Amino acid sequence: MDRVIVLGRLRAGTRERAEQLIADELASNGPEDQFDRVTIFLSDTEVVFLLEGANADESFRAILDDPVESTRIAPWLPLFDGPLHAVREAYSWVR
């Protein structure tokens, strides 16, 4: 299973809107078939998306590159202070 983390810095005062977008995502039964698991972490200044599944990185890039699929992230875009950036897993430990 692949994992990709996508980070976004939030504009000041947008945390409440981010919380609403997360609630909307939960109400819609979450993401579709692209990922096996999606986890969202939220602070006052950042949002972190952990996307897991087969070819998670490719699936995320496909969403960004597809004009129809990219509308799924459109509500988030005004909240970001700068571009999203992905980070790769460098180390993982499991007991």
C-alpha cells in the first residue's frame, strides 16, 4: 500500500471553513474509489491529508490533472496560503 501526505498552509481565519469541508466530506461518505484510506489532520495554520492505497501518489496526481476530478478539491483552494505540496515517506516503524 502506498501512502502520500499532502500539506497545505491555511490562510488566517480559514480553520472554521476547513472544518466545514471535512464535515461535508464525512456526510458524503468520504472519497470515492481512488484511495483505501484518507486521514485529515487540521491545525490552526495547516491541513495535512494522508492518502493511502494502491498507487496513492498516482491517484492524487490524476485528480489534480483531470479537469472534472479536480473540482473535488476546488472548495479547498481559497483556504490555502500558497501551493499544496506532497511529502514522501522517509521512515516508518511498526511494532
